[in-house]
Amino acid sequence: MRTKEREYQVFLDIKDFCNAILAGPSPSVSLLTWRQRPALTSLLQRLGPSLRKLSPGIAVTVLDTSECSADSFAKLLVSAMMNRKISTTCLVLYGLEPLVSSAAKILNGFRERLANAKCVIIAIRENRQRDFIIDCPDLMDWIGLQVARAEDLSVPFTASDVRKLLKEFEIRYGKSSEQFLKEMQAEKSGDPIDGWFWRELLHVEEDLEKSHGEK
């Protein structure tokens, strides 16, 4: 099956992107593609502060779906949509690649519920974008031209950036990253946003070390 090529909107920076998703038509659903994890993580770390400069009351909820089955993904999505603060929330979905076809079909069927959120950002690795688009044609009509690329909106984290941020987390919570991971696995972590970002930084650190070792 061949998909129609689209000419997407060009965003100058993260502020431009945030303006577009907040001022755009309702429902506001955007696709965020990425090639390198450090760029995606850097952008998501800046997303909340950038959105709140334009809309002070907005909250950001990041759902990591990388370990979900199709059924658990659907349940996670329903639970998020039932949150009483969803109308003032920017919902970010990422980690869809392992179940990209199923996730696309579920999101396509759930598109009316997505309208309950202030805005929705769906992050997908660039090399899986076409697979995603094929299975959610109706949702893509909603997304329209609002497709951005993480590398265009934010400078990727360097190894030095990651080490600094990890150290800040360890000082703030008084524990090592190793202890944090054990507590995350036991579901004893505190702030879910900090927990997500801390774990993501550790993944980025691992990716950067692998990349450095291959050179």
C-alpha cells in the first residue's frame, strides 16, 4: 500500500511548535518524529516549561508505552483520558515503536476521546512514521500539517548534559541512579514526571556510550 506524500508545516523552534499546538484547531493532535533519542529527550525536557510560558495552567503527562501490549496500551489511554484534569493537559505518547501498527489502529479508533485533552503529541521514531500513518488515516486527517521533528526543535543532549542532570536528580532525591531504578521496578518511585525523565536520561546515557564506543 502506498501512502500519499505530504508537505508538512515547518516549525522554527520549540516555541513556534508550542504556539501551533496551543493555538491550532481543536482537537489539537501533533506527530513528533525523531531519529536520535538524545534529541527527543532534550525536547521533552523543555516541552513543559515552553508550554507553560504560553499557557501557565497547562500540565504535561508523558506516557511511556514501550512495554505495553495492545490491550494494556488501550487501558492506559482510557485511564489518561478519564483524568479530571485532562482538559488542561498536554498528553505525550512515546515508545510506540514495538506495537506501532496496533497503537495506530487504537489511536485511530480513540480519536474522539483524544479531543478531551488540551493537546496530544504522538512521538514516533522517524523510520516507523510511514507504518504508523498507514494504520491511522482518520487520525492523520486531524493531525494535518502538525508534524515536527525533534532534531529541528531542540539541541540533543550531550554526555556532559546527561551526567549533570543525573547528578542533580541524585542530589535532589538523596539516592543513586541504581537505587532509583530498583525502586522504579518495584513501583515505589515518587514524582512520575521526574521518574520518567530520570529513567530516560539513563537510557540516553547508555545510547551515547554505545555511540562513542562505535566511533
